[in-house]
Amino acid sequence: MRRKSARLLAVLTAGTMLIAACSSDSDNTDSTTAATTGETTAATTGETTAATTGDTTAETVVETTEPAAAGWAVNTDDCIDPAAAEEIIEGTIKIGSVMPLTGDSSADEAFAPVKDGWLAYMDYANEQGLLGDITIEASVEDDQYSKDLTPGAVSKGIDNGVQVFSGIIGSPNNLAVRDTLNEECIPQLNNLTGSPEWGKVTEYPWTTGQLVPYGTESKVYAKQIAELYPDGATVALFYVNSEFGQVYADAFKELAGEYGLEIVDEQTIEATDTAPPASQITSIADKAPDVIMAVPLGIGCVTFLGALAEKKAQSSGWTPATFITNTCASSLILSAAGAAADGIYTSNNLIDITDPANATVPAVVTYVDYMASIGKSDIASTATAGWAMAENTVAVIKQAMESPEGLSRASIINAARNFTYTPALGRPGVELKSLGEDDPFLAESLQVLQYDADAKTFTSIGELITEFET
């Protein structure tokens, strides 16, 4: 048996990779299909979930989709089967995803809430009739977070008739199937990563991303630091030595001079290094910067914060403002960091459903009540990512249904590329927008937050930063 500490390390690493990325084929599949009565049964690996009935006190979310003027349309001539891409979808639409559900024993703890939130919204959409006479049949295949297994999981979905993929987790995993899905002309919507790769509309028109691009997030922090230090500030960079970390570092350095920020130290750590970054923190402390911009990953989020707290305790008078990427800002990670996480700055564009101040927000009531109705209250706070991702997917499909072309794979990707939508759980002012090659990224606004370790809640700092919207 694993010791608890080893298990926590694995859970933290897996949980952060969910946002960061960002052996054999598995037959494990989670699926949900709503019956016409509103009663839903979700078949899962080795178990059957309790049926949900639609007798829920949750109120229907007000539709806030705004069809954009059609300025971009996909060319189906290069599809393997152009006719299939333009074929009208009637009766049932099959939506698939690929997530890590088995393998390491921590996978279910780290990723199951995302899967559960995603499936829950698909059930909710069916019960509320959000797509009219179209029924959603949703399924989740398991790739154990291995990019080598993702193609097999996607192929299984295609063989089972999946017409849209939504929310595949992990940048390497999405990259492993991007060519296939673009050749097959099957929408690959809302990849659950912030990789800049999802902005290549010309090369990969059938692929879109869900999260704010990592570089944009970094620029948001640079702007917020400038507002906190209007007379300028010294900054140390600490980031994982990978393409993921480099995107953040390059974007920050691009704006540093413009905002009067002087970079006085730059330290890196290998993605596989789980030891506390003592030497890197010592180097940073020797420069005594006003601010630290940190891009650790996985368990590195916790070890970085711990090493920094220890060094600050040894350095009288040095209390740098610490900005850390929102890939580290899950309740799981910050709770594990304890007091060391107190006061850190991060960001989000979704509302904090655990904050008592949000308890009466209609969309929060809808979400919390629905999760309670299906017995998922215990994971509601971490399932919001899956729920929000599924909500965006359904909104795209609804817009495609209402288009002159009718519902097809082609009209779905056209809707996704000509899209304006206010997400139900978005923070005030957040609007998802895309417009073909002119604006390929769905989300580009963030609210900077500061974490209170005692209350385990976040406080908004300044206004929602929208100036990096394309």
C-alpha cells in the first residue's frame, strides 16, 4: 500500500496537469444518455451511477448566446468524407471526451470531478431541453493521461459514432489527435489547456481551446503588478523548464519594460524535479525583488511555496508579492500548501462557488442544487471546470442548430468560430468570444485574485482585466 504522502504527491501532480498541459488500450468508458422521460442513467466503468430525474429545484440558466455575424466558414473540401461533415444531425448527437480515469491510483481523485461535472451538465441540458428535440449522448473514454493512449481512445469514440469531441484533457494528449480529428473533420472543441497551439485556425480549423492562453495569463499578471507598483518594481522569474514555462516567461518579459518592471533574477526547475527548489529560492532572495512571478507545476507548486515561506522567515523584512499561475490555484494544492499559500496572487474567470458571498447568485444556486440532486455535492467545488466546459459546448451546438445550415459537424465548428457567449458561472464581465482567424481564443480575460489561507477563499484584486482580448 502506498503511504498517504506519496498518494498526495501523485494526486497533486495529476490535478495540476489537468490545467497545465498543460500500458494498453483501455475499455473504460463513462457515458450518459438521457431518455425521453427525463430520467437519465450514466454507465461508468465497473459501476452504474444513480439515476437523475429532472425533479430538481435548480432554475434554468438564461440563454446568453449571441450568434455572431458569419465571418468565417470551414472548407470541407479537404475532409476525408465531405458529405459526412455536412450531414444533418437529427434525434441524437453523440459528444465524446477523453480524460485520465485510471492508471495511477490518484487519477480518479484528480480528474473524476471534471468528468462528473461534464457529464452532469450534459444530463442537465437534456432534462431542461436546451437542445429542443435533440438528445445528447455523452461518453468519456480513458487515456490514463498518456498521449500514447489518447489516439486509441479517440478512435474508439469515432467508431462508436461520436460527432463532437469536447474537453480532452492535456496539451500533449490533444496534440496527439489533432491531425486525425482535422482530417476526419470532427470538431475538437474546448481543449482543456491554455496552449497557444489552439490558435492555429488555418492549419487546424476543427480544433479550439477552452482556457485563457498561458501567455495572456502572464500578461495579465504583468499589468496587475504595474498597478500595484506604479513607480516600478523589481521582479524575479521562477518557472518550470519546459515549453509550458517558457510561454509564461516570454510573455512576461515582452511587457516588463513597458510596465516599468525590472527582471533581476531568472530561475528554472525541471518538470520532473519534485525536491524543494532551495538553491533557486536562495538566489532569488539574494536579489530581494519586490515581486516573484512563479510558474511551477504539479507538486512543484507546493514545494515552491514551502521553500519560499521558509526563506522569507529567514530574511527579515523581505515580503515579496508572489504571483503564481492559476494551474496551481486549485483548492487541493493551496490547501496542501497551508499557510505558505497565504497572500499569493493568482487568477480565474469562473466564480468561486464556495464563497458565501456567492451563495445566492442564481447560476450558483442552479449548479449547487443540481449537483446535490445527483449526490455530487462533495465534489461540486472542483467539478465546475467540467460543468462550464460542457455548458460552452452545448451553447455552440445550440447556435449551430439555429444556423441556416442546420445542425452538422461543419455548422458546429462554424458556430464555435463565430461565437459570443456569457458563461453562467463566469465572473462578472467575462464574455467568451471567437471570430475565425481574427480571434481564435475563446477566453482572454481574467480576474486577479488573492488567496486567504485561513478562510480558504479568494479576494478580487482590481477589476477584471480585459485589455488582452483579441
